[in-house]
Amino acid sequence: MAVLAVSTVVTVAPADAATAAPGPDLAVDVLADRQPISEDIYGMNFASEELAAELRLPVQRWGGNSTTRYNFRFDNTNRASDWYFENIDEATPDPAALPDGSVTDLTHERNVRTGSKSLFTVPLIGWVPKARGKACGFSVAKYGPQQSTDSWAPDCGNGVRPDGTNVTGNDPHDTSVEAGAQYVEDWIHHLTGKYGTAAGGGVRYYDLDNEPDLWQHTHRDVHPQGAGAVELRDRTYDIGAAVKAADPSAKTMGPVGWGYMSLLHSGLGDADRPNHGGVDFGEWYLAQMRAYEQQHGVRILDYYDNHIYPQQSGVSSSDAGDAGTQALRLRSTRQLWDPTYVDESWINDKIRFIPRMKDMVARNYPGTKTAITEYSWGAFDSVNGALAQADVLGIFGREGLDLATLWTAPSAGQPVADAFRMYRDYDGRGGRFGDTRIRATSTDQDKVSIYGAERATDGATTLMVVNKTGGDLTSPVAMSGRGAGTAQVYRYSGADPTGIVHEADQAVSATGFTATLPAGSITLYVIPKDDTPTLPAPGAPTASDLTATGVTLSWPAVTGAADYTVERDGSPAGRTATTTLAVTGLKPDTAYTFTVRANNAAGTSSPPSPALTVRTKPDQSGTGCTAAVTVTGKWPGQFQLDLTVRNRGTTSGTGWTASLGLAGGMSVAQTWNGVTTTTGTTATVRNASWNGALAPGAFATAGMILNGDPAGWTPTPTCSLT
């Protein structure tokens, strides 16, 4: 499929607005919900150098099942269950020069040429190939006849006997040799010795293995049992620490689970739940990583990383499928974010994958970023697949995901590549979607989704609109926070699936425009920075009446201003016709940054004022400390409770104790991040060894599993500090 070059961009008439059906209402507020969009969400696995260079691909991942067992010294991998558990040599240019010139060396050198950050996989499994040359995990000569063998290497079987049972008791040393932290350090020292550290242009990211909760299937020749929570924690401690010892500037990602169930379970499933506190595995895992940093002073996990493949029938297939499958593919992107969407597969649950991961991080290891290093909505060869991919990329940016890499990369001529071009190279000259999210909403995202961003390089407003229906639609787009302009329009659709088309310009007023969207289309509106003379930025605001929960801001008047918008940390905090605004609802002992914009009568806003950062006062409403509990999960016979203890005083504490009364029939089954004793109907929780010190305003959290039912229970916990 041809790639549309700049020299061949043409202008064509848009869909006929007179015959288009009414579409959902769309709204954009340039000043609201402003947050950075991470460039790293536009990554891929194994993209060609041609496509990576064209898209200026930000991240290239070298991952997958085969990379779990890779030996950089011999430049070979074990292909695991993907191909008869065989050791297979890479096409090394000069084997005598190894480890120089390995596939990972060449991959990083190619990524340097395309400006892509390298993401490599390091082994946690404890095994790598033992030597260069072919070896089989399940030799027919050694282990007997098997259901299937490699037609090119007939002694290599699939590890399944003719009667359908798995071969067991095989020797892992048939293919592999033990490899732990020292192996990882040696490999990274090789990489940093040639290419520098991550901070100096070397390999930026390391995945801590690949889908370890499936090792008992994919790598059962060396790891026949599922990996439990404690094993995964301990291996992560060992290998994560090795990565940081070899290159402290590198970033790590884990546990790199296979899908939604990886957030809930280890490789041992429900049977392992008592070993991870009775809570979802992701909650426990993140808390364990936080505990390591607090105990050792080193963060060994930078990104909470899990894969996701839609489980709905046919959605992730390479084929587009019938009309029902195509509609399901477009609908199923809601599992990434929508709290009301019940996954239409065997999962049958409200997944809300990205917010769920971010919530887990916020509760258990704040500051950890989120990543999805494998995903695919399939149908790379179809416009339907391109629509889904464009929707997914928009969701990644809106929901604040930090990194994502598509499995695997499309070819340069496939429609899914054009979905990426709409964000990374819509005009053939490197034109990109914006890098600061702005509010953009649709009243029916199943029909039309819209994503908005502002571009830092030129201040342009960029709007990506996806019509997922089979008919032309006309939707009103209400705009606020900017003035009138003329938008350039770029579109990819089934009307011309050979490439992106530069459509006729779209007039945009200060209040918006009407968008006519062809059936099954991706449309990008690029609205240049408003060059209409604007009001000058207000002078720097000042603060008064500062309390624990509020502050009053004042600023100099701007001639011609109809009113002013106060922004808090980049988002609107209030609007007033005066030059003073009382901002309330703030958190105690928290830093906030405020700016002010002047608005004229047409609704055009000025540049922001100089920023003012203030810190609210500590909450003195109580003395010593306060404690609060929240029920965060419930299942038959048990429920999960989060306990938060906060220092409300003005001096630091070295330890804390909290007590809460239990209702009849309740008892404590499990506690983490604290130690519990029970006397009668009172449970007393004391800090763990690492979370007792609380500065003024600081807090600590502990989790508990209680036997019983919380219905009708209204606990009033108390606490004290030492």
C-alpha cells in the first residue's frame, strides 16, 4: 500500500453535510484538563528502520517470549513454546567478534539512527541458552515420540506426548544454563561500555522479563510451575537491583504481565492469593517494590508495566472480520478507560485498564509510571484496524499513560501505520499531534471520539476525531479558550485507504465549528495559534488569607479584560470579573502553582501571568494525628480495608498506632505495611519498621483483609504518634 508523500498531497471535497446524519455533540476547552502527553506512548515492537525513521518513533522495544532467554555472549535465544523450545542463533554478522555485533547491539545502533529510545528485555527466569548452536528442550531421541516436531529439525519436539500429556522431568540444561544478577550486570556493562549509560544515549529502558505469569506454558521446559508472588518479588529485587547497579540512570519496568488477569493474579492464580496478602497481585507487588526502596534507598521499579490484548472474539486477529467483529473491535477500546463498560469476553468484568493501573500505583507506590509494552487491536491491513488504533492512541494520551509499544509493528504500507502517521507525520513533513492534553469530549464516544492537544512548538490546537460508524455524520464542535482561526484538515478513511489526504481548510470561530465526518474516518484539525491581537498577560498574582484549604489571589487589572481565568497547576480553578479570587477546596500542606489569564469579550484568552507557587498551611484542626479507613474491595466472607494515618501536628513523629473497633463477627485475617494485634473487638495497627517516621502533614498507609461483612459498619479509628 503506497505511502502518501508530501509532493502528492491533494485537496478533495469533504463529505456532503446536507446528506450526513446528525452526530454526537463535541466540545473542546483549550484551558481545561491540561496535562503533558508522553511522547513514549507512540512506540512499537520491531518496527522497520524505514517506518521508525519516518515516524520518528520514540521507543523501540525488543521483547516477546524469545527474549526471556537470550544470551548476549552467543547472540542466540530460546524460542520457547513459540517454536519447539529451540535455541536458535541470530544472524550474527561476525560470530567471532561476539558479544560485539549481536542483534541487541545492532538494534540499539539502528535506534540511535532513527532517534528511538531502546527498550530491552532482561531475564528474570534464571536461564539463558548454554552455547551457540541449535539445541532442543524436548529431544525426541531423549524423551520419546511427541505430537509435533520441527520439520527442519525433527529431533525437536513440542513437549507433548502422542496421548496429549506433557513431557515432564526434562533437564533444563539440555538447552540452557543458569543466569542471574551477574549475567544481567555483565550484559548492561557491555552495553554501557559501547554506547554509554541511559543518561548518555545508551539503552534507556529495561523490561524485567516478559509475561512471567505464563512461564509455566511458554517456558515450561525450564520453569514447569507457575511463578508465584514471592518468587516474582524476589527475582525482581535481584534483577532490578542488578540493572540499577550496572546503570543507575536506566529505567525499569515490571512485572510485564500478559493481560488484565496479571493485575489480579500471579502465575499460580487464586491458589497463591494468601501469599500476596489476599489482595490483587498488582496491589501487593507495587507495595513490595515501595518497601524495597524505603529499606534500601534505591528505586528498582520505575514503570508498572502490563500487556493487554482484547479477549473479545476476533478483535485482536490479523483479519478485520465480519461487520459484527469490526463493530466489536471499535467498541472494545472502552476497556482501556470506561468504568461502565463490561468486557464482552470471558472476562465479563469492568476492566478500565489504564485508570485501574494508575489507581494501584497511587495507593501503593506513588511516583511509579505506567506502561503497556504489548497490545494489539489487530486488523493491521484494514481501515477498521486503523480506526481502532487511532482511538487507542488518543485514549493513551487522554488517560495519561506514560509508555506504550504496539505488538508488533505494522509494515509501512498497512493502514495501521497511517493511524500512527496521523499522530506523528500527518503531512509527510513531521507534523505531529500536540503534546499537552486539553479537554475534548463527545456525547457518544461509541460513534465519534475526539482527542485534543496543544502543540508546544507553535501553539497550534490539534483535534483528532474518529468517526467509528458506517455513515457520514455532522457534529457541532463547541470551542472555548481560544479565538477564531482557519484549521488545516487531514483525513484518513476508506474513501482513499492509500494514504492521508489533505482536505479543504475548515473555518473555526471563537465558539467552534461544524464538522462533517465521512464514514469510518480519522480526521485531524490543526488550528494555528490565534494571531488575533490578544490582551497582555496579567502581572504576577499575589497571595493572601492563606489557610490549610484555601488562598485568596489578587493581580493587577488588564485594560480591556472582560474577566479573568485563574489556573491551578495548569487547569482552570475559577473565573471572575474582578481582580481577586478566593480558591477553596485545597489540601493541607500542599504546594500549588497558580497563573492568571485575561479574557476579552470575544472569549480569547491572554498568555498566562507569571506563576505563583504557594504551600497551604498544615491542618491544625486536630492534634497529633488523624486516622481514616476506606473499604476498597469486598468478596464473600471477607473485605479489604485501607488505613491512612496522617500527622496533623507541627513536629515529626517516629512511630504511629491506630485503633478501630470491629463489628460482631469481624476478625483480622491479614495486614501489610503494618502490624496488627486484636484485643476483644479492638484491632490495633502499629507501623512497620520502614513507615513509622511521619513529618508534619505526612501520612502512611496500611492494608488489611478482614473476615466478615462491612455492611452497616461505620468505624471511627483513633491514632497516636510517638
